[in-house]
Amino acid sequence: MPASPAPSAERIRDANIRYHDAAATEYDAKWGIDFGGIGQGQARAKATKALGNWPERAFGDALEVGSGTGYFSLNLMQQGLFERLVATDISARMLETLAGTAAGLGLEVRTVRTEAEDLPFPDASFDLVFGHAILHHLPDLPRALVELRRVLRPGGVVAFCGEPSRYGDRLAAVPKHGAAAAAPLWRRLVGASPLSAGAAEETDGHELESDVDVHAFAPRELRRMLAGAGFVEVRVSGEELVSNLYGWVLRSLEASAEPETVPQGWRAFAFRSYIALQRLDARLLEPRLPAALFYTLVLAARRPG
């Protein structure tokens, strides 16, 4: 049989809007997003890996692409990585959630609904353009990278974290399938109820989750695309190996149960053990193994001055 045609850019954008609009209200709870000390520590560690160090002076104007509910930008803003923030996303509901969280944290943020491939900002508007787990959603990534360079000031920096690696994405299928097989036993052990048929067959956008992830990257491919868009001093490194495999087991088990029936004791254990493995990855594996082996990639580059 002939291969199915690749989805069009328009179809990918529509899936992204529908999925992220549907997911907005429960997104933070689903992914355990925190805006206190834990979340700030995670975001700072990721940004430091991408940038190579935590800068001594704050960036002035920062643009976040694909802000979602603000996990990355709001945690970094609280720690003074930049002075002013424009948060963008293709999903209006994600930006509404972000704006509400920012107001609760006492942060002043401008939100703009836009596509990354066609940014509504003048040339040379920002000192930092950044994002978390967003590049793999973009239908026309080369065009988007050219746009990011355009809106950067000379000497400005791009930094992105949480992008799936091609090998790591394949590797993640193993714990997902294993957890699916073990889910009935896990639910009995922790006393959780199976996810109801109605929730499992939800059709308000959640069924599009697999359609919105359109890329997984090889490190050399990202380096080539960034250089092709006119960036210099390109760096790409790996993040999370053991912790992410373990994290997919946890997420797959919990996704099989009604959320309110998963015990808090289990949630606390799962979170603490995941953080411990994150630290193991950062201290032992990330400095020693090739970037391509890891589940996610972090990258940074500079616009020539």
C-alpha cells in the first residue's frame, strides 16, 4: 500500500489549536507544572544547560514562542532571567491560562496569539527568543527559524529546551507499551479505578495529541538548520535519559486511571523518584553520553552582532 500523505501545514496548525485549546485548563495538573521553588529550579536548570551558564545580567526584551500555560517563561521571569516578556502561542486558551497565572504571581506579561512562522513584530525587537517543547510542533521549522533570527537584535540569543530527539522518541515507546500492559496490576495495587470509557473516548481535541508532534530531531540536523537560518555559536546537547524513560512509565500508568482515584501517596512517591533520577541524569549521564541518546535536546545559538 502507498504511504499515507504527510499532513499539510494547515492541518497541523488546526490540530495544534484544537488540542491545546482543549488541554489548556487541565494542562498544568496533567504535567505536574509548578510555579514555586520546584518549578523555578527545573526551569533554571534547563535554561542554564541551553545557555551554557546563567547570565550575570538579565536580558532586556524576551519573546517566548509556544508559551503554553507559562511553565518555562513565568518560572524564569520570577528569577530575573529577563526584564520584559512577550508570550506567544497559537492557542488563545493557553494564553488566557498563562495570563491568569501571571496575574496571580504579580508578573506583567504581554500575550500575543500568533504562529511562529509569521511573527507580528518589527525586526530586531528582542534580546532573547526562547521556548520549551515547541519546535517539534512547527509545520515549517526552517521558516520559523528565519523569523526568530529576524526579530532578534544583533548579538541576541535563541534558546530552546525539551525538544524530542529521534532516537529518544523511539526509545520512549518501550516504557509506554510496558506500562500499558502493567496498568491493570498497578491500579489494583494502588487502589485506582480504570479510566471510564467516556473519558477514554473523548473527542474534544485530546484525541489529537499524537497529531501535533510533527518532528523528532537528530542533533546534527538541528545544528544544520540553525546555521542555515543564519545563526552562529550553535550548541545542542542532550537532557534526560533514565528519568524520561521512568517518567513515561509513570505517565502511562496514571493515564489509565481516573485521576481523582490515584492516591496522593503514589503521586508524592512518583514525583520524588522522578526528580532523583533527573539529578542522576544531570550529574552522571548528560556530561558523558552523546546528545542523540537522550530523550530531549536543548539548544542555543546567537544572531551575529
